[in-house]
Amino acid sequence: MSTPEPTRPRLLQATPWAVVLAGVLVMIVLFALATGYLTGGPRHSSGAPDPAWPFAPGATPSSVASVDDAPSPARSSAGGFHQPTSAADRQGGGDKEEGSRATPTRTTASPPRPTTAAPKPPPEPPLTGRYRVLADYRDSFIAEVFIRNDGDSAQSWRVELRFRSEVHGLRAFWVEGAPRPSVDRDGSRYVFRSGAPLQGNRSDPLRFHLDRWGNGERPISCTVNGRPCEIR
């Protein structure tokens, strides 16, 4: 009866061939994958350029480097990729953006309106005077200049009287119910000035006692603040 041969030496002899066979299978698989990638159908377009396959036929190191050096597409804020915009697109977008901006309305300031000055109040009416003789004596007489203020505000007055040479002396002068006035004399010319302003809508009776001979009680002229008096 024969004894079986040991199998271990056989296994050791078959091991190198198994490694070679596995390497061949791996090469076949890699070659099939490369061929399918290069000659495959349409691929999904994601907007990014296709990567260069380093083992593709006709590929050179420079072409591979150019593909690697190409700028990567910009990633949008939403997570996708978008193509870089050209200068023309940027200019067009700028024009659209400028057009979308609201055009400011220009407001022209209206010229200031001329301010009309407040109308001036009408001038106060002038004082009026009326001359008359109250008493006539043999060598003298008493006369009066009745001064009237028809305005609303108080006014001072100045009465000027001129007589002929027959009137030669002033005995007395006064104003009924008012301070005594002042007087200046120059020959037959007499100038009386009020002791206090005459209030509106009031009157001052200026009275005086003059010496004379003949018939000289009528004055040559009589004025109140330069305005002629009424002589009776």
C-alpha cells in the first residue's frame, strides 16, 4: 500500500503564479475602467471643466498642467458653481444696476418771496389854531390862539405872532388849565412854546395881554407849528 505524497510543496510552487494571475486581473480591471471613462457616453454637466486624464492618448504633461492650472469655477453662495463673468457682462450688469437705481428728483428752491413792509401808519393830523380878540381896552387888548390837536398822540406846539408897530408890550400870557408856556420876543414878533405836549383830541387856549395904541390888535401873521392860523 502506497502512501500519499505531501501537498505542501505543490502549494508553495503554485503561489507565485497566483500572485501573477491576481496582478493581471487587476490590470485588466483598471484598463476596462480607463477605457470606459474615455469612450463612455455623455456625462453629467456640472458646469466645471472635465479633468484631464493623465493616461489619455495624446496627453502630454504640459496639457495636464494647463488643466490643473485653470482657475476653478467660482462657487456661488447657494453651494453651486457659476461661470465667471466677463468684462462685457460686468459692464452690462453695471448699466442695469445704474438703471435700476432710483433717479433722484432735483428740487429747485423757490426764490424767497419779497416781504412787504408793514404799512406805515397815517401821519398825525397837524395842529390847528384860531386867533381871536377876547377883550379890547383903550391902550391894550386880550387875545387868544385856540390850539386844537385832532390826532391820537400828544404833540408840542409853537405859536408865532407878528404885529404891526402899534403893539409894543406884553403884559401877561398863560394857557387855561395847562402849564405856562415860554415866550421869545423880537420887536413885534412873539414866539410861544408849549409847557407840556398837547394830548390827542384836546385843545390849549393860549391867551396873552398886549399893550397897543391905535387899532393894532389884528396880527400880520399867526402860525401854529408853521401852519397858518384862522384869524377872526
